[in-house]
Amino acid sequence: MAGEDADMIDRRTMLMAGGLAMTTTRVKAGEGTDAIQALIQAYFTAWNTNTPERFAEIFWPDGSWVNVVGMHWRGRDQIVFAHTAFLKTIFKDCKQELVSVEARTIAPGAALAVVTLIQDAYVTPDGHAMPRAHDRLTLVAIEREGVWRFIHGHNTIVNPDAANNDPVLRMKPA
């Protein structure tokens, strides 16, 4: 595991930290990747400063979130409530570190990002110890009247054993 930890540390590109300065993201048309990048930074800042109430500033009221164990939270109120419940308990000392972001505009006023991160170890409500691990977020942001916010997010744990069997790793270049 020590080698895997060292590999994870070597692949980190940055840790999003500092104050959350934005409450909305306004960008010109076609700048969806800049907008989603700013929202991702705001997400990491809210998580790492343990201020889940700030998620209200980065999600639309009709947004949704599927967490790492498949819980589906519908609407900004549920997203904020659930993140608050967990960040104030099992994740209170758990930080997330950004590894990479793949972001692209998928339509006018819509952007998609796949975010890879390292999450600290934590203990589940039933007492199961979860090790430090890579997670992957899929995030969708949309623009409404010049303001960008997330409309959907999904978190999953990257299983390193399964990842080694990814058929795409053996795909021949086109």
C-alpha cells in the first residue's frame, strides 16, 4: 500500500484550498469549461473547509447527486442536507485532493467534467473502516441567465483491482 500511496501523491496536481470567493459563476457563451472548473474549485473548497452549506451556491435548486454508495439526493435542499449530515460526522476530518479534471462543453450552456480525486480514510456509520482511496466524480453544469451551477453529480470509488482489467487499456489505437 505504501507504493500505491506514493504513486497517488506523485500524481496529485493540486489541492483546492483557500476561501470560497464565488457565489455564482458568470461567463461568456462558450466558456463552459471555465465555469465548470470554477464550480469544481468551489466544491473542493466547501468540502475541505467543512462548509457544506456552501453547496447551496454551486447547485441549481433542481440539481441531483448520487453519492458513492448510491444514495440519490433530489434537489439542492437534499444535497446540502445530506452533505451537511456526513461532513459534520463521518467526513469531518476527511479531506479530498484533486488529481485531475477532464472538462468539456457538451452543448451551448452545458458542460461535463470527470474529476479524479484522492479521499482520506474514514469510518462509515456502521463502523466499517474505509481506506484512503481514489474517487471519481462526474459533474454536469448548466448555464441559466448567465449563471453556471451544477445540475448533477455522481461519485464513485475507483476500484484499483477492477481498473487493471479495463478493456480500454488493451484497445488498439485508431
